[in-house]
Amino acid sequence: MGTNQEILEQIEEYLAESYTRSDTNIVPKRDDLTFGNTVKKMVHAKAFYIDMRKSRKILSDASTFWSIKIHKAFLGAVTYCIERREGHLRSFNGDGLLAFFIGENAGSRAIRTAMDIKGFVLKINEILNNNDIENIDFGIGIAQSEVLVAKSGKAGDDQTRQDLIWVGISVYVAVELSEFGKSSKNIWISNNVLNSVMSEKDVLNVLKYDGNWIWFYEYKTLNNGYQKVYHTTWYFNV
């Protein structure tokens, strides 16, 4: 385990290290990085964060299996939708989930994923209604920036003590935007994500319906400043 002095020396070493950075056009997995001082940089990555609303109340009932059923159904649908649109799941946090979209039409794919998820959640809620169980609600945030990826934790062969860390303003903005989300305004995106989808020619038809915009803007104060962000009530049936 080491002594306090050994850990302090290790901390000082971490803070004094120089890092080698290389660009990547893929979303790294844990085995893609060493524990040493190497960093991968994803450029123009779309960070996608989803979080369940009122989850403490919904998932805290240990007297039945409904809390487990709801958790598995929700995350199962979310996982399916993300992978279907070639997104990359990278972090589960209880009832929250972080994913990344990168490459061609990443913005369109990320937003379509969010709209597909809402369609699945509405189907789940139909089942919950029939069983007198409280409905699921959720918020999704999607933001864009370069993201630095490194391996952190404890050195050695035991990878249960290691994980990747994702550092970039898009990660934090995506989480903040998700906090605004609730029915019926479940899906929020940053201004640069919307611009990205416009440059992609909106290949998955996620900006308009019958020629009309389905996105509405508000100005919000986020950790990186006061800015224009967008939300929609739109979704796709499943």
C-alpha cells in the first residue's frame, strides 16, 4: 500500500511529469493507453451525457425488483441507441452514462441517438403506467470540444484500480446541459453542436420537420460562461 511519504513523493512526481500527446480519430479504450505520461487528444468530439431524473426515488425501493427492472430497462435502451448510431460508451455513473461520438456526421448521429432514446423511454413508461409505477424522466446534454484522455488510478497490473479520465469543456458542458433536461424538454445541445450538424447537411433530419425548425434557443450561464444553447421536445417513435 505504501507509506504517506511514498504517496506524497508519487504525487510530486505526477505533478512534475511532462506528458506526450498524440491526436486520435478514435475514442480510446482503457487498453489503448499506458499508465505512463501519455495523453490522447480527440478533436471535435461530441460528448453525450444522459442522466435519469428523480432516480433516487425511483430506484431506492428495495422491497420489489422494480428498481432493478427500471434501471436495466433504461440503461439497456440507452446502450442500444448509442451503439446503433456508432457512439462509444465510456463511463457508467449509477443512472448516468457518458458516451462520445466522433468522425463523420458525429453531431447528427448523437442527436438522433437522443431522439431515439426518448422514443424508447416513452415505451418503457407505458409499461410502468400499466403497473402503477412512477414514470422515468431524463435529461441529455450534447456538447463539442477537443477532449484529452489519460489513464489514472494506481499503476500496476490490476486494472480494477485504473480507469480513463476524460478532460475537455464538452464533457462538463454536456453534464450541465443534461441537468436542464426534463419532460418535455429532454434534449439540450450546445451552439457548436448545432452548427456542426448544419455543416453535415443534417443527414439524419434532426433539425427540421416539414421544413420547420424543431429547436429552440435559450441563454444559460454555464461554467464556461453565458451562452446560447438549444433544446427540443422532438423524438422518434420506436
